[in-house]
Amino acid sequence: MKNAMNNTQQSSSAEDSGLDATDRLLIEATQQGLPLVAKPYQQLSETLGLTEGEVISRLQGMMERGVVRRIGVVPNHYKLGYRYNLMTVWDVPDEEVTQLGRSIGALDFVSHSYERPRHLPLWRYNLFAMVHGRSEEEVQGKVAVIRELLGDHCRDCRLLNSKKILKKTGLRLKKSKQAR
């Protein structure tokens, strides 16, 4: 996520969320991703001079405070052989969108599913689901499963084909003065 805030707003935001210097160093150490080793939290603890438990506890605390939303894997689907990637967008009744989103998100071929606000009259779609496959036919079959699951709740849909990988990044903090 590109951050357009100026330095004053960043510092203020960090202070408001209860980040101390060690939390900032932990964020800086993980903002490019966790180390790709068997025990990433242990490696971070050694790098930062903390115990593994402290690293985990600090990350959990930041999640509880909403500073960190989630820690997860961001796979490169192309490198895994999934060349056909569709963001499917669906127009479903607002009162059903949460339950329908959970049902779609539970499908093993959907990497993520979420609700987004409509922007009427131009954009009426409120349910998004990302589908990946090795062929166009495979992806179309998966879309048909979603369409069947939605049944009469589906008023319309669009299939948005990914043409390239967009760089996915998380929060970026400027280096703290201590780390320079």
C-alpha cells in the first residue's frame, strides 16, 4: 500500500496506535515479508535482539490494536502455474452479501472473497471473488460453480481478467532514526 501521508501524519499515527521504537523496528524488519526460513519469528528475534515470544506477542498486540490487519501468504499465482486469473464481480442483494461472500470464500479455488461498496449508477457490483486456474476452461468451470452457488441471488456478474501481476505490498514506514 503506497502511503501518501506526510512525515508528521505518519509519526502522529504511529504514536496514536501505541507503537514504540521496538514495534517500529519490527514493522520495518517485516514490511518486505517474513524471512523464508523454517522459523521466521525466531530469525526476527535474533535480528532484533528479542525473544521469539516477544516478536510473536508484539505482532499479536499490533493485530489486536488494528495496526496490523493480518499476516498471511501472498502467492505468485503465475509462478505456481496459474496463468488464468479472474476477479469475478457479482451483483447480489445487499442483505445477502455477507453470507454469500462466506460461501464463495469457502470454495477451495477462491483465493479471496469480499464485499465492496456499489458506485451507482456506474458500478452495481458488491461481491468480489478471485479465481485462478491453469486454463481458460478451468476458470470458466469455476465461475459456473460460483454462479450456481449464488443461484437466483445473482442479478449480474462481470469477469475481469488479470493481464499482469500488480505489486502487492503492505504498510511501509520510513526508517526510524535509530535504525539508520
